[in-house]
Amino acid sequence: MFRFIHSSDLHLGKRFGNFSGDLPVRLREARHAVIARLAGHVLEHGAGTVLLAGDTFDTETPAPDVRRQALAEMAHHASVRWVILPGNHDSLQATQLWTTLKAEVPENVVLATEPRPIELAAGVTLLPAPCTTRRPGRDLSAWMDAQATPEGSLRIGLAHGAIQSFSEDAAASEVIAPDRARRAGLDYLALGDWHGAIQIDPRTHYSGTPEPDRFKHERPGKALLVSLAGPSAMPEVTPLATASFSWSTLELHLLDGDDPVSAMEAVLPTGRDRRHCLSRIVASGQSHLDGHARLVQAVESAAPDFAFLELDDADLAIQCEIADLDLIDRAGALREAANALLAEASDESRSAADRDIARAALARLYSLAQGATT
């Protein structure tokens, strides 16, 4: 039995510039902390080796502290062997990065920078396909088909890139053959690039990122424990929890007469774990001006409990009647502006996009007016 941990896409040093405050720092630190969690799983399950299938670093020029602290953490877990494959974000084109890494790596770290066999254990051979550039334009795993290994040995492939045109960077020119494991006689093909864990076939898996970094995938971060009993046996693949933050899109569909605040509270996670939740509320359906304003206020009130919380109300139809305008102002410039926006929002000769803009502006005006009176 040979066991190992399959992980990828740590993206160490990712800046998370789309967030503010101390959240980017917390998210970067969580990615570094994944190293220790992976090592913990190795020790718990007797795996011995971690295969990192590309994009260990977020860029080809990670800051020195990101690079050296990652290596120091790996060195701290001296009983664990780490195999690092260049991905498309940290490809071999970054010659300075890989030259520096070769000079700095501790003894328990292996850099899989060449397409040549690496012996992981007696009777276990790793066949890596390092990314030569961000977009190599060809299937770098093709060499595995003709590569001989000792008879009866386990063959493990390690590659980074799309196996369909669903690459994180939407590049389809270097699609990995979906039947590469069969063609190359691999007992297991460990893939990176896609940030959600996915099984292509029983011998081919994307591990996904161990610490999610966007709302796109929204699956809890995982690594895969892979157990190989022998060349003729199917691999046993077990997901292992690794993430400290959760990312979720919460659907909030409102009907006329619904209390939007109660509906919002029903979909939000509860308790102290909110501190580690990044949540996006996507509202749809319809609501009156007053309900929309209370929803916006409720989201703003709850936001400090979360790592991140935002409202996306682009698909929420905001209903308005003349009586609602009295709550903005009964006369004067504000009322004139409200009348004009309501007229634009109701004008069927205008495009749907223009009417939506007018409704959103009217809702904003209503919220500002209500805030000024409280």
C-alpha cells in the first residue's frame, strides 16, 4: 500500500486586492497555514508524501518572505516529503524563482522541474509534467505514454492544466487528454488548475485548492488522500478537510409580501463561524422600496459579524408606487428627482437596462432619504 496526499493551487502570496481592511492579510495567512494542515493529514493517515500539482505560488515572482517562510514550514515537518510541480502561475519561465528555490529547498522538498521519472519509494514512480510557460500550447503530459518504468511498479502522473476547456484561465489550447491515465498506464493522475475538487475518472482527479479564494467554486477546501494497493487495483481517494474560510453564494428569492429581512436572516450562517465566512447574498424576485431599504440596512448591520458580506440585488425588481415617494419628500428637489426616476422606471419605451438603472437610483434615493430622517 502506498499512500500520499494530493493537493494543488495553494497560490501562496495571493494579494486579494478586491478586499479591504485586514481581510487580505487573513486570507494570505490562511493559505500559508494550509502547509501545516496538509502535514497533519500526512501524519494522521501515514501518507508520507504531499504532491503539489502546480501553482504553489500565486505569481512567478513571489515575495522573498512568502517563498522562504513556505520552505521553512515544509522543513519544519521534516518527516513529510513535499513534491512541488511548476504550474501556470509559477511556471518554469520564471527562471529566477526556480533557480532560487533549488538553492534554498530543504532536504525533504523535491522540485519536479523536469519531465523525467522520480522514484517516490521502492516500486513507486512519479511522472511529472511541469508547466514550461503560463500557456505552453501543448499537452505536457503526453510524454508519460512512452516512458518506461520498472515492471510491476506503481505509475503516478502529476500535471497542471485543463482537461477540458474549463481551465481557470479559459485556455483550451493545451488541454490534457482526458484519458491520459489510460493511455499512459497510470495508476493515478494528480491534476491541478481547477480550484474545485473533481473526479474525471476513477484514476484521474483534480484536488481543488485547499483554501478557496473566490465565489466561483464554493466547495469547502479539500485535499485528497490517495491509497494505491497495487498496479491492478483502483485507487482509494478520500477527501480531507483543509480550509479555514468558507465562501458561499446565498440565494434570496423574494415574492411580493415577503419580509426581506426575515428571509435574509433565514439564509445566513449563524454563530461564531461567521468570522470565517465570506458570503454573497444574491437577491431576486421583487420587493417594494421600503423592503429593499430595510434589506440593505440589515446587510450592512450584519456585515461586521462576517469576514465579508455583500448584497447583489441586480436581479431584484424594486416596486414603487406614488405613495412611496412621499417617504422621500412631499415637495422640493428630492421629490422632483423621485418623480423623474419613477417616470423613467415605468416608461415602456425605454430599454429594460435603462428602466433597471432608474429603479436602482430610486431605491438609492429612498435609502438615503430614510437614513437622513432616522
